[in-house]
Amino acid sequence: MQNFEPPSDHESHGRDHLDPRDFRRLASFIEDYSGIMMPATKLTMVEGRLRRRVRATGLGNLKQYCDYLFNRNGMADEVIHLIDAVTTNKTEFFREPDHFQFLAEQAVPRLMATAKGGVRPPLKVWSAACSIGAEPYTLAMVLADLAQRIPALRSGIVATDISTDVLKTAINGIYTNDMIAPVPDAFRRRYVARSKDRAREEVRIVPELRAMVRFGRVNLMESPYPVDHEMDVIFCRNMLIYFDKETQMMVLTRLTEHLRRGGYLFLGHSETLSGFQLPLEPTGPTVFRKIQA
């Protein structure tokens, strides 16, 4: 059995940890670029995420990585990888299910009732923090199911995220069996295809459902958003909690500008519009309707 000497304190700190100055610089950059707050309580998380990125770049340690970013003009090439590494992407199918029930039973019928002359353009839906795709594919399932009962219903979904890594997963539409456990059985039979190799324990969203969703990268801190205006429905759930109040107001204002009159904004159940002056009225469980142009 081989014996290994533990690294000295100097080596351990140089290789494994961020010094306070480097963490402050990273936290400031990440917040300015993405709006995501990086308090000192996230230090350990950031270190763990960036150690993997350090190995991928071939650099020796976190100190060298920060030197590359801030002193050797590496940020331009590395920024997307940095943001991919530190963003949190918790998601699941049919998360906060009462939102999808409200969408099917109230929002879509009301939107369809605004059709002039019995003809309505396709519903435009935006999943503004789509992560690995569970939310937009849930939306696609709900809307595809509704279309079987409402023949005039047509819809298209735009799904965006700041992380290119999660978008790759979303575009592929491949998930573990455990991941799709919340999907109702009827939807699973209709919209989820099992792998021919059952040992893989994977499934894939069926092609016709994947075709309903158009994925792209959008940083909600950047303006203008490269997304259509006059959206009928916008889901931006469990994202605002990572922003400070000023950034929340900025993002909410821009999202509202992309929403048509009578359109619906869905936020996460832990999020609120309290204290914000916006042309939105509450109409469901953290669901808001635009009330003026």
C-alpha cells in the first residue's frame, strides 16, 4: 500500500481554494454579468464547481485560473464556461403542477377566447429559464394534449437559458427514467419514447414534441432580449430568487414588455411582485396577467 504525504497548507490553499480577493472578483463579475448573487456562503460551491473547470482547461489550480481570467485576458474565451460552471439548474417535469393546471384550465381558454373572427394566431410561449428542458417539454405536453380537444389551438415554445451546457441536454431531450417519474402515465405513453436498450434506463421526448420547442441562449441581464414581443405566456420561475431587488425589477420590467396585453407571467411559488409597480394583476398561484398595453 502506497503512502501519500498530505499537501502542505500552502499547496492545499494554492490548488484547492480561492483566496478572498479572487473570490470577490469572481463574485462581482458573475453578479454583473448574470445578475446571480454570489455571497460568501457560496464560496465552497464555487470552488467545487471551478475545480472541475480548472482540470478542463489544463491549468494547475484555482489561483492560475483566476489569473488567466483577470490578468491574461482569458475572460472573453472563458466567460460562457465560467457561467455554465457556477449556475444552478434545479428542475423537474411538472414542477409546481398547479401552474400547468391553471394554464390548461384557465389561461389557454381565455387566450383562445380573444380570437377575432374565430381565427387566432399560434400561442407564443416563452420558458425564460429552461434549464435542461423539463419545463418547456412539460409545457409542450400540456399544449399538445389541449390541442386534441381544442382543434383551433396552435402553439410554439421558445426556451432559453444562460447556460450552454443545459441547453445541449435540452435539445437532445434525453432523460433518465427517474427524471420523468412526475410525468402522468397518459402523457408518458404519448410523448416519451423508451430506449431500445432497456439497460440504459433512458427515455427521449418524441420528435413531434421536440419540434414544438425552439431553444436558444439568452442572458436576462442583456438587453434587448432576442425574443419576440407579444408573448402570450412567459414562464420565469425560481430565477428571480438569485437576483437582488434592483435586478429583479429590471428583469421583470423587460419580461413584461415582451408580454401581450392579457398575457400571463408565471413566477416560482417562492417569488412575488410585492413592492414592484408593474402593469400586472394577480390571477392565480404566482400567476399574473398583463392589464395594460
